[in-house]
Amino acid sequence: MATVARQLHFDGANQHLRLSAGLFSAQRYGLDVSWAWPVNEWFLLNARLGLTGFWVMGTDFRGSSEASFHTDYTLTGTVGADVYLRPYNVEFRLSGGRYIAGDYGSQLNVMRHFRHVTLLAFARVRIGELEPNQYDKQKYRTNGGFAIVWMLPPYKRSSRKLVVRPASSFTLSHSSRADGLSMQSYMTDPEENSRERLIDVDWGLGKEETPAN
Amino acid sequence: MRRRRMLVQLAHHKLLFLLLLFTFVGSSVMAQQYTGMTGLLHVPSAEMDTIENLRFGVHLLPKYMMPDAIRFEGEKYASTNWYVSAMPLKWVEVGYSFTLMKFHKNLDKNSEETGFYSKDRYFSLRLRPLREGRYWPSVVIGGNDVIGQRDGDSYSFYFRNFYLAASKHVELPFGEVGGHLAYRYWTKSYNKRWNGVVGGLTFRPSIYRPLRFIAEYDGNGVNIGADCVLFRYVQLQASLMKCRYPSVGGALRIELKGRGPRP
């Protein structure tokens, strides 16, 4: 993954954007725009739009390498609404849209946040025509599972311009249906995880790291 | 001669159970059933842990605890159950478990190599609508194997069951005694021996609170056992199912600290 990203914060209108470009995860490359609008302290709207193509790069022990960037781009996008129940640190995230394989679906995440851990349960429903599962050739409209997101130390954010550090989180996830190509999306940041928000918004959980004094 | 050999084996099993039992030291927490959910040994209860937590564990399942439909070449076998369970809120508990299953390697019946090459996965859920009070018991509604990969497939939902449980504890001078009662329904006919009213008694001695003795009736026999927590993080349980078949399990227990208010 190699990306460049820029966040734009329009504090007057309370609108927040993140623009990304480069080589994303899930073998996608292209452009991505994320948007967030904290309507109030417990409700937030968000959306994401991406124009990506397939890419692959490989090398072998004989020293030869090959890279391929396909130009059949796919337009993907989701819209979502988040609700944060502060007294209980419980968050609901509902989103839906178009995904990498051109399929449509909706997902609900129910999350319970602890100091450095988030327990997440998700439920998905696919909309429209179904493609057979790549493993057992069955067609599944629903799916569900869980994830445990651990934030890893150090929890202080460095003020240096160049920071070299290990991964900030570890996620253990399980899906009841083995169907990795269904409702697949990509990540634009190696630090992206299901607990934190991609855009730095002063809402809900916020970022795990606190700025160094 | 054969009877003498069986008696010697039974004595060895009981000795192993007692050895495991008396090496326990720890703190007072709730036991884990073999599914990773709070309960007794093979019987559910309405107890909940005192703090939100995460548990990773494994439990040995003797042949007695395995559903009759799980066989390899016509024979039942003992296996292990591995689980991840969590209590995100004080009134809900969820768990993911898988039981190792014997098959030929690569599921190729012509292969001579056999072992635990497959597993049955399932989710468990418990909800507590009523917390224990001074005069009333706690009540829990729960189920194991509540959703699965192959809906309607006869080769799935091996451990599926639903239950309604109630628990009440009484503090006595010599310790805490708990009474647990549940009605359980197993959906598969080969598990019906565990259907109906089940229950058990637990006892925590005053002189040693971390230890909990358990005696229960699971619908098909009486099971006895005990559990404890070592150093607050390692949870152990040992039991004799039907007072004959040993079963042990252990889990790593991680308490989840709450998130403080944002500045």
C-alpha cells in the first residue's frame, strides 16, 4: 500500500473531507474521497466514493518482476449514519452502497468501546442479484460475524514529521460465511481499522493516540 | 481381569481430577462452560461475570459430551472445543466456538491419514433480562449454535440448543451456596437425552472464595466438578461427567476496562 492523503476541515460548516490517491489494499488503485458530517454529539453522517482499478505486482527469486494496472475502473461508494451512545460507549454504524465486485449491500456494525479494545458485531445483507460463493457455490444474501480490535501501544502521537512505528492496531475477525469477495471494500491507509474513524473528527470515540505534549 | 483393568483406569481418572482440583488458587469469578459461556459444567446458569471481559479458551470434550451424530467411521470420539467469548455489556454474553472433528486428510476418504482435519463452528448468545436481587433470582435466556453456515443442512447445528435459566445465591456462614435451574431444548433428536429440566448446585467455601464446587444434573446424568481462576487471568475447570468421564478446560481471561469520558 502506498498512498498520499489530505484532510480538509471546514470547521465553520462542520464538514470534513479526506482525499486519497495511490495503491490501496485489496489490490485496488485509484482515487478515494471520504466525507463526514457530525450533525450533533451523538449522530454523524458519512459517505465514501472511490474510482479504482485492479493492480497486481509480483517478483520472484530469479529477479524478474511484473506489474499490471488494469484500466477497467469501478465506481464504488457508500453512505452511512453513525450513532454514539456516550454513557455506554456503544456505537452503531449503518452503511450501504456499491462495492468492488459491483454488488450492492448494507451493513450494520454494533460496537462496544473499551479503553484500548473494541468489540464489534456486524450483520450484512446483500441487495440485488447474488453471485455464487467462490468456495461452496451457494448464494448467501446475509452474513454476520464479529471482530475484536486491539489498539497497540505506544498510544502517544509523536510530533515529528517522519514517524516510524509498528502497527497501531490488531484485529481478530470472523465471518459466519466464508465469502471474501462479497461486499468487499478497500483501505486507503494502513492504519485504517474498524474502531477509529478514517477522518480526524472530534466526535464519538476519536483517535486512540493523544498528541504528545 | 478386564473388570480389574477398568477399575484401575477409573481410579487413575479420578486421581487426575483431584490433582487438578487441588492445584487451584485464584480469585472469585464465574466458571466457563465448555462453550466458553458462563455456566456450570454441562448445564447453563443465569450467572454473569462481574466485569466486562474477553476469554480465549479450550475445553476437552469426552465422548459422553459429544453429540451422537459426530462419529468417525461409526465410532464416537473425544475432541476439544476452542472458543473466544466476550461480555461486552453486563447483561449480554456472546461466544464463538469450534469443535475439532476427525476426518480423512483433505476430506479424501481414500486417504489413509486421519486426524482432526475439520471443525464445526458456532456462535452462542446469552441475555440477562433480570439481575439477581435480594428476593428474586437472576434470569438468562440463551442458546448455543444459534446461527450457522449451512442453514437447514442436516450436517450442521450439532450443538444447537436454547434455554431459559435462573440462578439464586444464598450467603451462609460457611460459604455461598448457589441454586441453578434451567429448561433446555436441543433441536436435534440425537441430543434429546439432554432435553428438559436441568440444574445444579454450587458452593464457594468462605475460607477459600476462589474455589467453586459444582454438582449438576444435565438430563442424562450427574456431573461433578470445580473451577477457579489463577492469578486473575487464567481460568481452569475440571470435572467428571456422569461421575466417570474426566473433562478439563482452561481459558485466558482479560478484563476490559471502561473508557473514561472524553475531555
